[in-house]
Amino acid sequence: MSLDSLESGQSPEISLFLGEYEGERNEKDERHGFGRALLPNGDEYEGDYKNGKRNGNGKYTFLKSKAR
């Protein structure tokens, strides 16, 4: 799995951690095609991406919060 952040030209102080991703990418190294992501909040997405964004068919699974 790889770790994603904002465009590589941005400084580390303002980078945004997008979670872990495993899947296809385009020539710009954006998420593109079919992939699976584990988001920083624990949610998961498995499905289609287009130019770095979720697009088309996919399954989004919310992290089940602990009862308080």
C-alpha cells in the first residue's frame, strides 16, 4: 500500500494525509480505475476512481463507533 498526500510541490507543513490506498493510478499518479482506500478516520472505500476522486460504483463502509 502507498501513502497519499497533496501534490508533491506543496510544502510538508500544509500536506493532507489521505490514508492508505491500493489500486490503479493514471499518468499523473492520481487514483484512477479500481482501488481500495483506508481513510484516516477508519472508514473504507472500495470501488472506482477517476482522476483522483471517487466516481461511479463503489462501496463506502463507515467505521462503527464505540458505544459510550
